[in-house]
Amino acid sequence: MKITIKINSYLQQYVDGQEEISREIEPGSTIKNILDSFEFPEGTKFLTLINGVHQLLDYVLNDGDTLAVFPPLGGG
């Protein structure tokens, strides 16, 4: 299966500055599996979207999905 991963904001520094990555994954892979494959610092929090819809880390990915990864949003 093939997915697209879009990395946003300062998280790009942990993926060699890449904004978009195409990756072959195993069936049954979750968002957590994908995030664990990167070298993000331990304890990093994420906001994750699949095809523009918020999903939790245990979401099972499908062929053709686009995973967008953002740092937590803040502000006031």
C-alpha cells in the first residue's frame, strides 16, 4: 500500500526538511506505526489528519491515504 505523508511546521526538521513523503506501508499499519518510524523526539505531541479529517493514532491506514502531521496548535 502507498500513502502520502505531509509534515508541517517545525516537525520538518526531523525528516530532513521534507514537506511531503511517499511511503509504501504494510496493510494494517496505523498512524502510530508511521510516526514511530520517524526520529521525532520522545514525547512529541501531534495533530493528525487523514484525508483532511482528524484521526487518532490507532487509525488503520488505507491505500492512497494522505496523512498530515502537525504539532499541537496553540494560541489565544
